[in-house]
Amino acid sequence: MRIIGGVLKRRRIFFPKTLHTRPVTDRAKETIFDVLGTACESATVVDFFAGSGSLGLEALSRGAREVFFVDSARHAIAAIERNLELLALRGKAHILRMPVLSALSKLEKQGKTFGLIFLDPPHNKGLIKKTLHRLDHSVIVSAFGTIVVGHSNREGLPTDLETLCHQRSIKIGQTFVSFLTREGS
């Protein structure tokens, strides 16, 4: 795996080889960041279900101000820490080793807001709907903020969201990448 754009382009990143962590392909990353355009520049980002941290690292390479990496798995946190050290990005990163919904509550209590949120949980476990319903009313999503969701073709997005609007979905192999935005308030 590698960084595909920005100042760290072509730099390799470590990825844990476990059955519990699914890598984001270069093709998927390229699609995501092509759609996002300049949205990473100076953004505060959270990478939920971060795995190796690939999406958050890519955002840092493309000019994000800071990234919060959230995952509960020890092997994922170890991979993120290793990648931050290899890429000398420790000063722009915060790691939260806890379940995503717990981290979401913690970030709310701290008054954090994010213009860009990555959400790429294990597929077909109901985590997409549960997390999006929680984000739908969360103050951590800034006005006009973007949520990028990786999901399988068997797990759709909730249709009853009130403040998050589905913008588009792109099929990549057997998965989809969907983009939602928070309506201005």
C-alpha cells in the first residue's frame, strides 16, 4: 500500500495482514480523492474505523490540518502509529483507541467539529446505519461537512437521515463509496 497523492505521494505505508482489516485499494482512494478535490486542504478530519489509517494519511498528504484516527483494534492502532512515525506525521495526528460511537461522544464533549469524515467499517455488520444515524444529529459534523462512506453492495445507506444529504455513490468492484454532506445550519 502507498500514498497516491500530495506531498507524500508514492511513500509506502504499513498495513496489518489480518482477516479483520480490509485495505482501501489505490483505485478506491483515487476515486475518493478525485471527488473530494481540494476538500482536504486545511481540513480537520476524522477517520472512523481507521484500520491502517490509509484514508487519514492520504488526507494529511493532501494538506489536512489534523486527523483524528479512531479504531478499537490493537493491530490497527499499532499500524497507524507505525505509519505516522514512518511518515513523520505524529504532530498532526490524534489516535483514539476505542469503539467509534464512544469516540464520537468523546469528540462531542470536547467540542470538536470536522469538515471531512471517513467512515469505512467492517462490511455487512450494521455499522453504517448505526453510525450515520448517530452522525446525523451530531455536532461534530460541520455545516457543509462531507462524510465519505465505504460500504458493500449488500449494505445500503439509511434513507431516513434528516441533516445529512446523499450526494452520490460510486461502484468500485463489489463495494460502493458514497458521499454525504451536512446541510448548512
